[in-house]
Amino acid sequence: MTQRGTAILNLNNGSAPIELPVLSGTMGPDVIDIRKLHAQSGLFTYDPGFLSTASNSSTITFIDGDKGILLYRGYPIEQLALHCDFVDVCYLLLHGELPTPDQKKTFDAAIKNHSMLNEQLVRFYSGFRRDAHPMAVMVGVVGALSAFYHDSLNISDPVHREQSAFRLIAKLPTITAMAYKYNIGQPYVYPQNSLSYAENFLHMMFSVPTEKYEANPVIVRALDRILILHADHEQNASTSTVRLAGSSGANPFACVSAGISCLWGPAHGGANEACLRMLEEIGDVSRIDEFIQRAKNKEDNYRLMGFGHRVYKNMDPRAKLMRETCHEVLNELGLHNDRLFKLALQLEKIALEDDYFISRKLYPNVDFYSGIVQRALGIPTSMFTAIFAMARTIGWVAQWSEMVSDPDHKIGRPRQLYTGTTMRDVPGSYIK
Ligand code: SDX
């Protein structure tokens, strides 16, 4: 980053104006460096929800919300989704460049070497109710990885960081599929290292010991693309959670578990599950207007799930790619007349012609179509966010690693604007 200029803060209280550096990155908005503001003025800035705040610098992912641009290490998501697979993208997010064939072979083998879970961890699942939400299981089991891998918890050691990254990338599909198998009472299926990442996950999810399982290549490619589209997304809520947890020196397994917890919320990664349930509740095109009116009603805090975004004020490029994947999968499966997909297309059309959504620049986001694709792949609604977490693990790990490898990183410790009761004494009745 370079200093492009200076911002002058005039407090109009007789004190001298405060000079704050204006810093430029390689793309996107410049920033006012306020690190010395409190020392120079005694003031804090105030930005609940971080609408105007850059929490850190990063070289990993860039988003231009107005233009609907998403780049992983400079590559447009559209090109990565078309020409690469998820393992290429994992390597890219971690190392900054796409792998050569030899690098990919080594990286893929290293990941596969960690795809099994310690058998004692398998017993964790039986502690949950069968009908536990898969995200509750994921939070617990991923956090518990810290109890098993003491040999890679020294976060200042790059070798340990790489080991932890391999373990998290490799084990999340196994943990996720096992959460599904536990939920439906079927035996766990162990990873098959001869299969690709996406194929292996589908095998662990849908194969049963009694029959041979062959994944449909179109389905495998669709899942691989879903994983690419969800891999990283700058400083979203769950990534910021992982960074904040990691800033205290917490181990990566605990940090990713914290990220999974944050992603679960319906305003974030839980929106894909909520969106499908919304489409099922709407049920028919004739009821779309009723739900649009509810979403527009200030008295009703109802929102159209899968619509709107803090950063995108244009169509989320991932939503476009997900819509294309919907078409491909539904056509391949002979479901091109899928009721919910047709309903979603109609809902998108009507909303995007409505001034409420146009004026607020509310467009479909990544979660709007992902539920329909996943449902077509045979994935149950309750698993949608778990699969988002599985895909986002590489983004969390890359962002966490970028932070902890920065020798200047500090523990994250925001301040506040205190609006509570001013200082007072305990009543005499308490004083003995
Ligand atoms: C993800 O950050 C990321 O990058 C996240 C993510 C990632 O990859 O990590 O992209 C993944 O989380 C996508 C978002 C999934 N969530 C949803 O689809 C839930 C529905 N959407 C919203 O709740 C909302 O749009 C947010 C949370 C996504 C964004 O909220 P903001 O930026 O805080 O915007 P806001 O709540 O201030 O809304 C601005 C206005 C308000 O109206 P006014 O007060 O101006 O009159 O837009 C309205 C809101 O009421 N609005 C909606 C709406 N989203 C915003 N109205 C109806 N339906 C909606 N979905």
C-alpha cells in the first residue's frame, strides 16, 4: 500500500487540525489511516456493522460491488469457475498463483493424505441427537479437531500452518458427509482418495455399502463449481470472525469453528437454506406478490432470502453462475420444469422490476439459486449451509494464514461509544 495523500480533520474546537494519511491499495477505494486518531485526538470512529471500515489489508480476494466483480488473487470468478477446479482454487487462494501440474499433483496428494478423521472423533457424532442441525455438529466436531492435532498448533510456524490448512481442507468434506449420514442413520462412508474432491464428497454423502455408486459427471462438475463460487469473499462476517478469533493466537481449528458458527446465521450463509424454505412457502407464482409486499413493508421485518448484499449493488456474479449451473443440472436431470426453479426465476424477474428493490440496489446473491442447485443434486435443505462452510473453509484458512503470517498483526480489540449509566455509588442498603 502507498500513501496517496492526507485527510485533514478539523474538529472546530480550537485544537490544531489532525492530519491522517490516505492510503491506496492496488484496486478499490483508498482508505483513511486512523490508527493514530485516538492518540492524536482522544476520539474513536463510530461504524456499527463496519459499513465504511476496512479492518485489514489483504491480497486474496477483491470485490467491486458496483460493477459486480469478484476476483480471487486477480482472476475473475467467471474464468475460474469455467477453467479450473476447486483444488486449483484452494492452491490459488493459499499460495497466490494457480498451480503447475506438478504443484497440483503434490498439493492434491497432501490434502488426500489427511482426508480421514481420527476414529475417536467419529464417536463425537453419537453425542448429538439424530435430528441435530448439521451446522451444530460441524461447529462441535471442527472445534474438537484442536484436541487431536497438537502437532500443528504452533501458528507462528509456517509448516504447522500448512499442515493445519491441509487437515482442514481435507477433513471438512468427511466431517460434513458424516453429519449427513448420522442424521439419516446410514453408515459413514470413508473417503476414497482415488476420487476428485467433489466426487469424493458425493461418494461419502450418497453411496451405501450395499450398492456401487457412480457420480454423474455433470453433478460432480456442478458441485465443484458450487465449491469454487463459495470459496472466499473478502472480509465477510464469518471471515472477520475467523480473523478476530485468530488475532488472539487461537488455533486454526477453533477459529474455523467460530467461522462456522457465524456463517450459520440466516443473514449470512444460512440464507441458502432460508431461501429454499421461502420458495417452498411461496409455493406458487400467484403468491409472489404477497411475499414481495411483506418484504417491502417497513412494519414487517420479513426479507426476501437470497436478495441484497452489503457489498454488491449489482447482480452478484456468483448468482449468475449459479443460475447457469441450475439450468445445466436441471436439464441433465430432466428437471427443466422444476417448480421451484421456475418460481425463483419469476421472483427474480418481478423483484428486479420493482422500484423498492431497484432503488435499494437489491439483487439476487449467491444464496438465491444455490439452494435450488443443491436440492437438484439430492442434497437436503438442512445441509446447504454445511456445504457452504465446507467450501468457505479454504477462504477462512487463507485469510487466517495471511493474518498470522504478518509480523505486525495485533489482537483485534474494537472500542465503543458508551451510552450507559454514568458513574455512581452502590446504594447504602448494600453496604454492610
Ligand atoms: C452472504 O458479506 C458477504 O460477502 C456475505 C456472502 C459471502 O460470500 O460471504 O456474500 C454470503 O451472506 C450473502 C447474503 C445472504 N443473506 C441474505 O440473502 C439475507 C437477506 N438479505 C439481507 O438480510 C441483507 O440484504 C443483507 C444482510 C445481505 C445485507 O444487509 P445490509 O447491507 O446491512 O443492508 P440493510 O439491512 O441496511 O438494507 C438496506 C435496505 C433496508 O431498507 P431501508 O431501511 O433502506 O428502507 O434494503 C432493505 C432493508 O430493509 N433490504 C431488504 C433486503 N435486504 C435489504 N428488503 C427486503 N429483502 C431483502 N433481502
